[in-house]
Amino acid sequence: MAYTQDESYYILDAKEGASVYLGLKEGIDSNQMIEDLRSANRGEIIFDAEKYINKFPAKKHDHFLIPAGTCHCSGKDAMVLEISATPYCFTFKLWDWARVGLDGLPRPVHIEHGKEVIQWDRTTPWVKENLVNAVYTVKEDEHVKEEHTGLHELEYLETRRYWIKDEVVVDNESNVNMLNLIEGNQCRIESLDGSFEPFEVHYAETFIVPAKCNKYKIVNETDSTIGVIRAYVRKPQA
């Protein structure tokens, strides 16, 4: 395909000790890793994921970026909002955590396909600098704080996070927007040009604003600050 499956994990909620596996450790033997994966898939060993893959602690509102070719897995005790450019495609699975099928054998995975697309240079220092909470403030006033939370320049999606005290007007610039209420009980979405009737969104619900709508308003209907994350296709650089 002419495009890749880029994605990210936004942590909506997490218990103490939650984690995310992301990127490769420094100095690993790539051939040995693949052989260990093959042995694990035959049921001969338990694959030692932490020998090869970075394991990062995960807390609520962390954002982990996953450009195509990056080894990754969500850990236990976390509720993950997965933001993906191509959700109808699939990730090549290398290890299925010793799960077995009805025949008692390890479930099929995609080691031979996966090894051809692993980006072996995405190791600990690069991952920490580029893929873990690469957040910065875009603008802030008395109404809203807007942050860039991703995605990496290798990916063609952009994600912005809004901390809204009362309301914010968003200009989608003729670009379809996918959003999720990541903090707060509810908010109201209004079209400035009457493209649609106002509707209510509740915590963790995803909603779409079409490209033809142009500007729309997100209204905080609670007594505390709410959070909304917005994803859209990044415009190509001139």
C-alpha cells in the first residue's frame, strides 16, 4: 500500500502500575529477537518482551505516539483511546502473550511479515524524545488551553488537546475532525453556520465534525474544566 498504519495510544484512564510497551531497547540482537519470537510461537518458550522492548509507565492523559514500524503494545490496567490513521488495516502481531487457540497451540501471529517492517533504529533514546508525551502549548487564554500532543512528523495525523473552561470555537479549515471527550462529564457541540443541530457528548464518547461544517463550538456544560482531543489530517508542507 502507498500509506502506512500510523497510530497512537491516548491514556483515558489508568490504575497504579499501568504501562505501555514502545520501541526497542538499545543494543539488542535483532536476529535473536526474531528467533525467540519464532520459538515462542511454537510454544517452546515464553517470549521475554522486556528484554527487547521498552516498558514505560502510563498514567491518565499520557499520549504515546506509534509511527508505522514501531514495536508496541498496551499494558494492563489502562483504558486506551487508540487514534489510528487506517483503522481498517491491522498491525502485524509478533507475540500473543502465550494465548492459545482451541487446538491448544499458540494462536497465529505475523512474525515473517512483521520482521520486514520493524524499524530497528527506533530505540530507547529516540523513543523517549519523540514518542512519549511530546506535548507543547499552542495557545492559551482565559477560555481555553490548546496543546499539540502529536502525532510525530512521520505520521500524517495531527492531534490537538483542548482544556476548556467555558467554550472554544474550532476552525476545521475544511478538514474532517474526529474528537473525543477525554475529561469531564459532558459538553455541547454547536455549528456556527447551522450545518447541524447542537448535540451533547459524554465522557469518552467519540464524535465527528464533517469538513463542510467549517467552524464549530465546543461548550463546557459543567462547573469544572473539560478536556477534548481532536484528530485531523495534517496539511502537506508547502
